[in-house]
Amino acid sequence: MIAILKEAIRAVAEKRFVLFRGLIGTILVLAVCDVAFSLVVRHVVKASTWGLFLLSLVVYMFLGALFGTLVAVTCHRIILLGESSVPKYGLHSWTSRETRFLGWSAVLAFFMSIAVVPFGIGAIFVPKEYRNYLVFLALLPAGYLFARFAVLLPSTAVGERHNTDWAWNITANNGWRLFALLMLAPAVSSVVTKVFPTELGTFTDFLSRLLGYVVMTIEIVVLSLSFRFLMAGQTPQPPAEGT
């Protein structure tokens, strides 16, 4: 686990210019969408224009899924296949590969939502002051399922076709290690984004979102290297430069 973290940091440092060039465009779009939706939510709270809110939510989710997929696929391919596997400024077109990637992302989200349903039902019968504990408990099964199936994402990004049985088998005996690796980044992100309190204004909110996406990029790299490690059955090697 430590070896993969070190390799992820090293890979990001070595490929920082390639990653920046390939991801900055789509990440900026995602950050702008986040800030715009945040402003819409504040407007809804004041004016109660729920029609605008629902329309904005649909558009926000659509754009987030679209550009988030392009960011993830670009990053996975740069790390696993080398910079020549993507256009100079990252992926800005959609193919069946991206559709499959988005489909697996939706499947993972469904699995995680099913895992938290019992805790949501339990919250009805638990005193309000204890409900926060249920949130942390719900993260365990949801995060574990994500860790066991998340290797489907980098495998799809590099053009391989697998199913959930393959993912469950290849991550056997490594589920909790992957859980620790993949849940670390969201925890760090929640802390890092507090550096710029959103109360200070829209620009600081924008900077906070950008920092969050930087951390997300590192998590994608960690997932890429975890996939490589599991496929090779040995300590991950430096990212290849070929296609």
C-alpha cells in the first residue's frame, strides 16, 4: 500500500506537465460547473425557485458525468499507456470506451447506494444526535464495494473488457488495502478544500474546487497503479511511455 502511494506521488511529479496539459481544460469546466451550481442552490434557498433548481441539477449532473469521465479516462491512459495514448490536450471527444466507463461508474454508484440503504432506514429509528455515526458506518460497506469493483474503471479506460466477477476475483485478499488507499484521497480532499472557505466569495470557492480536483487526480493515479499492481502480481513499476 505504501509502495503504491509513493509511486503515485512520484508518477504525478514526473508527469505533472503532461497531466496538467491533458486535464486542465476539463477540470476547469468541472470547477466552474461546481461553483455555478453552488450559486444556483443559494439562489433557490432565497427565492424557492425549485423549477430552476431541478433543471440546474439535471444539467449539473450531466456535465459532471461527461467531463468527469473524460478527466478520468485521460488520466488513466496517461499513467498506464503513456502520454502518446491521448491527444496533447487530453480527450475532448466521446467514444464507446467512454460510454462503457460511464456505465461502470453508474454500476459502482448503484452498488454503493444499495449498501447504504439499511443505514438510511436505521436513521429513522436512531436519535438525531447519533445519526452522524451512521454516516461513518455506512461508508464502510459502500467504500469496500467500491474498492472491490473500482478496477473496472482503469481496465475500461485502457480498452479492456471485464465483468464484476473478474473484478471481485482479482481484488480478493486486497479489498481492505484498496479501501484504505481509495478512501484516503476523499478524506484528504475534504480537509484541503477547507483551506479556502466558501464564505469568502466565489473566487475562493473556485480555488477550493480546483484543489479538490487535484486531489481527485492523485486518487485516479492511485487506482491506475493499483490496477497495474493487481494485473502484474508484483510491486508496481514506473508508468510505461508506450501505447
